[in-house]
Amino acid sequence: MFKKHLTEAGKSYSEHFKFAFFAGFILIYAGITSIIHAIIPSFFPFTSQKIVKNLLNQSVANEKK
């Protein structure tokens, strides 16, 4: 099962680890900025949306390799 996901993702363990680890931290940041934005709408407008779109684009680009 472990290898199956790596094969489906088309990544080595280290490539997968780097992307997933980075994405996790970036998504935590996106969540924090989204909470702050909910309280004060002029702070971090569209920040979490841009982060999620960027991660999705990176993921799709990696699938095409």
C-alpha cells in the first residue's frame, strides 16, 4: 500500500516527503491567515485562496511529468 501511493503519485519517497511536508506547513499558514482574514477582512485578502490554487497547480504539474 505504501509503494502503491508513491507509484500513483509518480514520486520517490524523498520527493513525496518534500512536497507533502512543505504543503502541510503552507496549508497551516493558509488556515491561520484565513482565520485572521475572517476577523479583519482587510488582512490577507485572497491569501489562502492563492495558496491552495498554487499547491493544486504544483500537484497537477507533477502528475504530468
